[in-house]
Amino acid sequence: MATPKEIKEYWNEDYYKYWQEVTKENCGSDVPKKDACFTFFKEMGLSKKDKILEVGCGFGRLFPYFLSNQAEFYGIDVSPQMILRAKKDFPEFESKISVGDAEELNFPNAFFSKIFCWGVFDSLVNQETALKEFARVLSPGGLMIISAKHKPYLEEDKEAKIAEINAAKKNHPNTFINLPVFKEWLLKNNLHIQKQFFFLKRGDLSKRKIEFLEPEKFYEFVFILKKNE
């Protein structure tokens, strides 16, 4: 199992190089408007009055979306190299994005009305602590969107198994969610599930093959969480 230090090094070095290759010149170009994430982002109901946080903002691949909604935006990422690139490409956000850990957010209590944690939660060093921090900085009645991987998934999902093995080979295994435990964390932090979307197999999320009722086994989920008032 990778140590917290090794995980941070992975994001700052190996993953940085990966995204350099993927994004080429424009770090937002790899997120077309038809990307599946926006299907679920619509459920957050962003407005100009919102103060939002993106956890794991990386190069800023989702910044054009937040710019278009004109909300007050903040972003953090564990990788200094990614933040430097994001500040270069999006100077309008320079004062609002910073290096930081999800498990120790440098913001006051109840500071944000919306939090986005997309494709990041299963890579966090301590998920329970991170969720506690998200709840702390989220205002009562505020919304949070989280996507994450889940176990157990279907035995016949070969792509999921291959992806898990390959991640382990890179010394960066994903931390899969155990849903009963995750729901206990929600109760402890005064959060509840407002909307839920489940995906049976790896790749189903991008195809928008949604299950609305919780299956016994599935690979991935998207939750819209609300902080109790």
C-alpha cells in the first residue's frame, strides 16, 4: 500500500506528466461539453450567489464550466505543479486556487454553499477525515457532489479488475468505498443523500447507464449530498 508521501509524489510527478500529454496546449480541451460529469453537475443548481470549492482541481480542466456559471470559485489540489499550471492558464483564478490537502482544508466553517469532488475521492489518503472537512466548510443546506468507486463490484466486470490491478502496479491503488461505512460517515457529519446514481460496470458512468436503486454490487456511484440545516 502506498504511503501518503508516495501518493502525493505520484500526483505531483507521474500524474502531472500524464495530464501534460493528454491536455497538450489547453488544459480545458479534454472536457467537451458532452462530458458525462455535466449531466450530474446540473443537479447542483449553481447560481451567481454560490461560493464553491473544487477539491482536486488539477490543471483546471473544469474551470471553464465554473466560469460560465459566474459563481465565486475556489480550488485546491495536492500537486504544486498542477496548481502552477492552473494559475498560468487561468490567471483570473490565481488568488482563488492553492495547494492543499482535502483532509485539512484551510477555510472557515460553513464557508461554501457548494462543493465538487469529482473523480478524486477514491484517491484521497484518508477519506473519512476528508468527508468531515467537507462537511465542516459546507454551509447548512449546502450541497456536495462526490463520485467514487465501490466494492464489491460485479465479478464479470473485467475492465474494473484490470484497472484495479494496473493502479496497484503504479503503487497508487484506489481506495474503494464500502457503502455502509460511508453512510455511517454521513450521519456523523450531519449529511444526507439527496440524489443517488449508481453504475454497475466500469465505463457505465461515461455512457450514462444509470441505476437509481442501490444494487448489491456495482462499480461506481455519484451522490448529491446535502448538509442538514
